[in-house]
Amino acid sequence: MDGAMNLDQPKAAQTSPASLRRVLLASFVGTAIEWYDFFLYGTAAALVFNKLFFPTIEPRAGTMAAFATYAVGFFARPLGGIVFGHYGDRLGRKSMLVTTLMMMGLATFLIGVLPTYDQAGILAPILLVVLRFVQGFGVGGEWGGAVLMAAEHSHTGKRGLHASWVQAGVPVGLLLANGAFYLCSQLPPESFLSWGWRVPFLLGILLLGIGLFIRLHVLESPVFTAQKIEHTSLPIVEVLRRHPRNVLVAMGARFAENAYFYTFTVFALSYATDQLGLPQSTVLNGVLIASALQFFAIPFFGALSDRVGRRPVYLGGAIFLALFAFPFFWMLGTKDNVTIWLAIVIGLVAHSAMYGPQAAFFSELFSTSVRYSGASLGYQLAAPLAGGLAPLIAMGLLDVSGGKPWPIALYLIGMAVITIISVCLAAETFRDDLT
């Protein structure tokens, strides 16, 4: 069974407009907070962790080491998706969202109070890796639950728009993370490296309280509640038995989306500062502008997918980014602020054409009893291979090419080809009824 429909299950109760608004707000705010936590680490890895946690090795190797710890969070995400997907399909979506939010918030706060290498020696980077793993584990379970709460409270015809508001929380998290780092980076360099970098991590505890308050006041998914689920085996086993093709389709569909995003937002920071000799603020400002525009672009493309289908919109974004890989680096190479900002804006807005429909698209690929496990597994399996390794691979290709970015552009085009093939192999789902 490849589709999401199951004609034998009971009809879910219709969600009232007020309840739907509360669910969308809770999913949006919680996702923004969790991705604020996750993105903080990426920005810090590009700008400060090499100096504070790997100071005894050559600067370029220190940056590689910082990106390696950054990748740890991505390798933890599939594990989080499996564990929270299992319990989300058995116990419900809401409780998993509260648990993942607490896990992310506490890990972020603890990173903010970590001793540096000069203070604790080798224990400092070890603790950093452990907390990054916890971050990745939490975000691995969060996405599936937040997306399903929005998609399963929605209805056919507006599911793409409603579920895309969860995705819109991601650029808001990125905006908050980069904004916080930008403000703190205005401190004198000595103060920033001494204590200023910690402030954005410590603020995570306040955002955690706000997110928990909102998420605790929403109802469980009506689609999940209506179906009397009796698992005869583990949900992860069921989804691999019943939907193996769709797991692979979702995984492949993420390769371009994930690789391009982290190249634009994480690797570009390091490339611009270390290779092009530009100030940190140049790329940070570009990411801030692009994130603000992406907040509007994601719902736009989500709504567009409700009208013309998930596949055409998703394919349009992947094809455009494949064509944009070389121009992106050409534009960065001009070292002109406006041109660099334009490159990042074009890249992230085009990325929205994939990211907007993605939440509804992946939800529709799986039946209710295994939807949390299936959507999480397909989404998170690609995370370490595409997003987690992208900055590390890009840095390695840059070293091999003697500082030339063309191998990185070819790598990104390869990621886009995988996504294009995967989406072409997927079924169109935008008219499917999740119940």
C-alpha cells in the first residue's frame, strides 16, 4: 500500500477554525523555537567554536572539526525520528512535541554554560558533542509531530498551506538565531569570544517556556484519535514493510532541499569570512533578509501546491537550484554586499518552493497508523547525508580545489538530480484524504 488512504478507518471529527488556529500557532511557534536552538549551533560552529573548543589545531582544521561536531546533530536526527515516531504513532502526537521541545531547550541552554577548551581541556569538546547529539535527537522527533498536528487538523484543499506554516517556523528560527548572533557579534571581539557568544544559547530557556505554554494548550490530532490503532509490530517495521518506496522517495526528495539550505546558511558564512576575507556581518545580513522573505515564500508555495499539486512546485524549486549552483558562487565572488545578499535571497526563496509543499507532501505519503514514523524516517534519514555533511563536504572540496568553488557547485547539482528523480517517481498526493 503506497497511498495514505484507508477506507476502513472511522471519519475524524472536523476541527473547528479556532482549534485549527491554535494548532497552527503552537506548531509554528514550537518549530521556530526548536530550530532557533538548532541553528544557533550552526552559526557558532562557523564563527566561534573552532577558536574556543579546538584552539590547539590549525585554523582550517579547527573549522573542519567544528563542522564535524555540527554534523553529529544530523546523525542523531534519524534516531530521534525512529524513537519519537514509534511513540507518536502509539501514544499520540502532542506528548511527543512537548518532550522534544524540552529536550532541545535544555540542551541549548547547557551549551551556553559549557567550559571552553582552555578551561576544561578535552572534556569541553566532548560535552559539546554530547549536547549536539541531544539537540539532533530532539529535532529528529519534533518535525514529524509538528507537521502531522497541522496536516491532520487540516483538510483536503488547504493542507499544503496549513502544514507549510510549520515549515515557516524554520526561517523564523534561523532569523532569530542569526539575529541574536549578529547583535552579540557587535561586541568587542574579546568580549564576544569571552561571553557574548553564550547569550543567544542562554536565551533559549526563555523561549522554551513560551513554547511549552502554547503547546500544552492544543488538542490531540483528530485523525489519530479517530483511528483505533492496534499495531501488530513496531511502527518502524510496519512502515518499512508497507511503504518502502515512499520512505525512499521522501528521503531522495530532501537531498537538494537540505544540501542547498545548509550551504547557503552555514558554509557560506565560513566561505565568505575565511576564503573571501569579508566581515561576518555581510553573510549574516544576507541570511537575515532572506529568512524574512522566506517566511512569506514558504506559505505561498504551500498554497500553490494545493492548486497545482505537490510535485510540480517541488520540481520547479529543485530544477531552479540546480541551474543556480554556479551563479550563486559567482555572485559571492563579487564581494559586493548587495550582490551577495541577492544571491542568498534568490537561493532561499527558490528553496521555499521545495520546503513549502514538503510538510503536506510527506504526510500524504503514509497511512495514519505509521504516518509519524514514515514521515520522520524519510525526512530524517536524508539529514545526515545531505544537510549534516554539506558544510563538511564543501569545505573538503574547497581544500582539494585550492579555494575554487566549482566542485561545490557540481556537488550541489548532483544533490538536485537525486531530488528531481525522486519526486518524478512519487505519486501526486494533493487530493488525498488523510482519513
